Amino acid sequence: MKKSIVLTVLLILCVVVVGCGQKSSDGGSKQVSILTPYLSSVTTNQMVEVMKKGMEAKGWNVTVVDTKGDFADLASRMEDVISAKTDAIVLVSTDPNQVKDQVDKAVAAEIPVFGCDSGFIEGMTINATSDNYQMGVQLTEFIFDYIGQKGNIIALTHRPHPGVIKRSQALDDLLPQCPDINLITEQHVEVPGPIESARKIMENLLLSNPEKGSIDAVWCAWDEPAIGVAQALMAAGREEIVVAGVDGNSQAIELIKEGSPIKATVAQNFEGMAEIVVNEMDLYFSGQPIEKGDKYAPATLITE
């Protein structure tokens, strides 16, 4: 009788242990750390929220870290989550080259590093993004066509962002093909606060280019600078100047509909990017093979 009871207890313990093991293997108790320097950006925040919701629906614990534009702090906080033995790291809207040492440390600790609207470097698992170079081509060709392949343009960029770098490279490549288009200046937009930064930049450029026809278009690497530029143009009565950007920001789309100087935006599929990360991470936690590299969510040109 006693022997039977002992065997029964052992059997129950085995079932409990196996059950616990299965819970761990399906990722139900995973800890995911999402890090970004740009949570104040509307689109970055959108991606983070979609990922957080999708991950929590799978039973994972999610921590979000925002370093407010401070890349040194980003590196430090990334080391913190590595030391805490997080199960996965997601870098959002971040050039991973800025934290390459930390990516290497994560790899050494067998912690996968995913990107969302970031770049991809060796050691990372995947990066979900748009084809930023192609979006830069779409943006540039739209502006060039709109102004009839001739005129004076201004470019507002933020080259620390890997996506912006690729969009800007498209502009760099296409400009020599249009000798009648003159790039007056390229200006760096500050982040956080890109709308206000772009508005002030444009106000100053209007003061130095007061005559109508001196500026024909403003090429904006993303929509928030385009919004700031449009505000400055409307306040100055210079609505003949064409503005276009990238992202599909809801405010930018509304301004397009209202007939503002913003005439187009290349809409990124931010929800699609976030969903790619969640799905690929789920595959990783399930032990299934993953093809490393960039994975693209398609973009769409939205016009008047």
C-alpha cells in the first residue's frame, strides 16, 4: 500500500515537472525587453504598442525602455537587461551600430536581438522594416515630377536613423540625374521634438529666401518634419512650396486632404513591422529555424 502511494506521488511529480517544462518551451514565461531612444515619435510609439500587445497576448512579460534620444544611455540600459538575463531584446528605430558592443554581448549571452524599423548588423536575428531606399526613391521621384524636373529644393534629414540614411541615399543618387534641380541645403532635424525643430529651420530658411520661386519644394525624410515645415509655410503665406515626407502619419494625411503644402507621404506599414517581430520571435522561442536579415513590410504612396 505504502509502495503504491509512493509511486502515485512520484507520478504526479513527474507530470508537474513535465508540465512546467512545456510551459517554458512554448515561451509562456519569456521576458522581452524593448529599447528605443525615440518613444516620443508617433510611429515609434505605435510600433512599440503593437508589439507589446502582441507579446503580452502570448503570455510574455514585456519591459519598454525609452532613453529620450540618449544613445549612451541606450547602451547602458541594454547592458542592464543583458545582465538581468532577459530572454530577447528588440531595438526600435535604432541604428544598431550605435550599440554594436552591446549586440555582441547579447549574442555571447545567447540572447537574440531583433530590430523593428532599425538596421541589421551581424549577430542580430532579424530586422523588420520597410525598403527605405525604395521609399526614398518614391519620395524623391514624386517631388521631382511635381515641380517639373527643375527648381530649388531643401532636404530635412536625421542621418543617425538607419532608415533615414537609406532614404537620403536615394536622394543623393537621383540628384545627379536631374541637373536642373538644385539642392539649396540639407538640414538636420533634432529628435525629440522634430515638428518644432523643422518649423524653426523652415522659418529661418524663408527669411534667407524671401522671394516666391526661390524655394520650390521641401524633401522631408519623414512626416513629422513635413508637418513642421507646413506650419511655417502656412504662417508665412508661402503655400506654393511643395512638401512631401515618409511614414503615413495620420496628421500628415489629414493635412494632405485639407490641401496644405504637404502633397504626399510614403506610408509605411508600421503595424506590419511590429507583427513581423512578434511572429519571428514566436518562431525563435518555439525552436524553429529563422532566416536572418531584413524582412520588409510594403509601403504605399499617398497623394492628394
